[in-house]
Amino acid sequence: MKPTSPSSRRNLPWLVLAGALVIALLFAAGPRIQRERARIAAANLPLYGPLPRFELTAQTGRPFSDADMRGHLYVADFFFTRCPTVCPLLTEKMLRVQRQAREQGLDLRFASFSVDPRHDTPERLTAYARDHRIDTSNWTLLTGPLDQVETTVLEGFRVMMGRDADAGEDDFFSVFHGEHFVLVDARGQLRGYYKVTEGEGGLEALLRDARLLALAPEDPPEAPALR
């Protein structure tokens, strides 16, 4: 075996130092590369336009508006407390998203809009949250005057809601609404609609897109909010 020359031994610490520096630079660049990839992927997500301003009432009885969500990524859904069909399933799916987002360290908020606001008072929303074990620390249930709710849901989120024309107030089977979850970015832009009642694909896509938007350093340019 050929002995190592003195010059090689002298160069060895520098080679080790250079290798360590390269590794350190790769580790330092990793988060930046990840954010840049997320920015590019997020830019390719659909951009459906801005959510118009709204002012409704939370389950606490306090006023709640779009401004309370500005700067936060959130998921919206549409339900009513006396719904005997799909609403409990939607709530269960939202609970799963809330739990998985928390497990993944994803800063995600939630808003459920009642499409039966004349019946769904803040007290009834509070009872619904309690009965379904909803963690309201980052999940708000909303009600308000019917015309304002309709404007927010139909014109803002572009989700259907209504009641059969000849139905009475007690005929809750006549109430209908969209079943999609809607993803809204931190600038109040509508970014995705997700069918979550069939299979796991909708929830997986929602969480994937939410992660991209959370990692992206910038959202697409903000369009002016509709009034």
C-alpha cells in the first residue's frame, strides 16, 4: 500500500471542510427550493376570482366578515343544522380535514355557512357544534339575514342554495345546497372546489392544494374584491 504524501495529509482538512460546506449549502437551499416549487405549483391552481365582501354572524353571536379570514387560508362548506341527509357527512369530512391539517402542521381555518339562516340562530349553531364535537378554535359557523347569506353563497362562493318555492318554513326537506368544499387563499381568492362525499380523492386533493398554497411565498396577483 502506497503511503499518503504529506501534501495530501495537509489538504485533507480542507477537503473535509469543503464537503461540509457543500452539505450545509444544500440543507440551507432545501426550504427555498421547496417554496419555489410550491409557488410554481400553486400558480397553476385554478383562480376563480375574489370572494366578495360579506358580513354575517358567528355562532358566538358576534359579527363576522370576510375581513376576519383575510390573511388566512381556509375551507368553506354549506349546511344547515336540521339537515337529515348529507350535512352530517359533510361535517364529519370537515372534521377529518381539520384533524389532518393539524397533524401536518398546516395553518388552515374553516367556515360553515348555514343555508337555513332563519332557523339556524347562533344558539342553534352552538348546539350543533357541541353535538358534533366541533373544535371552534379555528372553525366558525355562520348565519345571518337570508338575503345576505344568499348573496354570499350564490354570488360569492358560486354555490347553489335555496328552498322549493311552495315549501313552508318547517319543510326542511325542501332546502337544498351545494356539497362541495371550497378552498379560499389568504388573499380571499377562490382556488378550488372539491367533491368530498364520494371516495377519498376530494379530501386528498384539498389537503394537497392547501399545502401548496401554505408553502408558496406569494399568491397570484390579487384582483379587486367585488362589492
